Amino acid sequence: MDFLILAILIAIGSYALTSRDQRQRIATLGSHLSQYQIEKLMETVTQGYLRALGEKDAARQEQIWALLNTSEAQLAEQFKRFASEFAKAAAEQTRVSKIAIALPYADTLFPGATFDLRKAFAIHAQGIARAADAATTTPAKDKAFTMSAELFLMQHTCHWFCKSKTVASARMMARHQTTYAQLVAAVSPETRRAYCSLVEA
């Protein structure tokens, strides 16, 4: 009985510490993101892709694709600025645990099993910029597919930092019916190599 009570107390304490840590991480990320319109531009771009893909009139579809070029460029520029600003954050605030589930102080207790969010955002900034700057010879659908993957993988990284890899992957599946493995496979080869080297090494 004493062991059961102790186990319950440990579980409650662990949950409280983890929740506090996650609130701090959300606040840290939010304080940086609040200076930009990244989320709004992401919604504009992704919703625009859906409209373009659902448009049956070829001329109208081309018009939508053309209009999206501006939003893509703005998104790439804003995320580049965000990543540059976030790079100034303290190292102890930007460690992300590679352990699949959230554990209190995991990034401090197991520093070898972490990656630096600042480096991840730099990789995402480069990937988003590459997708936005895709050559005019690249089919619009292919460009949209790659850009969507780059954006969703970046979003996965944000959720991973704030919660855990498991939660981030579950949210991606719930919102976009896409697995983490599918995201990694869909981004550009350059992003995939750099990202996997960072988070899997």
C-alpha cells in the first residue's frame, strides 16, 4: 500500500514538473513568434494550395498559383528573420529532448539525448526558402507539395519542443493525416539530410 501511494505521488510530481516545463517552453517560443505573422502566412499558403488544387478552370488555377508566390516569399522571409532572432536565445532554453515521451528535466539530465532548436529552425528556414525559390520550371503542384512538407515538418519541430516527439507526431496525424516519417520523406533532400543528422545523431 505504501509503495502504491509513493508511486502515485511520484507520478503526480512528475506530471506537475513536466507541465510547468512545457508551459515555459510554449511561452519561450510564443514570445518569439508573436513578433511575426508566420502562422497567418502558413494558413494563407496552405489554404491557397487547396483552393488551387480544387480549381477546375485552368486559367483561374494559374492565377491562384501566381498569387501564392508573394505569400510564399513573405513566409520564407519572415521565417528567416525569426530563425535569425531565435538563434540569439540561450542554449539552455533551446535544448529539445530526443526521448519520445515528456520527462521532467530530461534535457538537463540527458544532454547527450538532445538537439538544439536553434539549429533546427535554421534548417527549416533554408528549406522553406528553397521551396519558395523553386525554379519556374518546377510544376506548381510539386512546389506546393514540397513547401507543405517543409512547413509541416517545421510545425512538428515546434510541437516537439513544446511537448514531446510523440505528441507532435500524434498532432500531425490528427490534423494532416500525415506521419512523421512521411514528412521527413517529403521535404527536399537537403532538408532531410540536415534535419536527420541533427535529430537522429
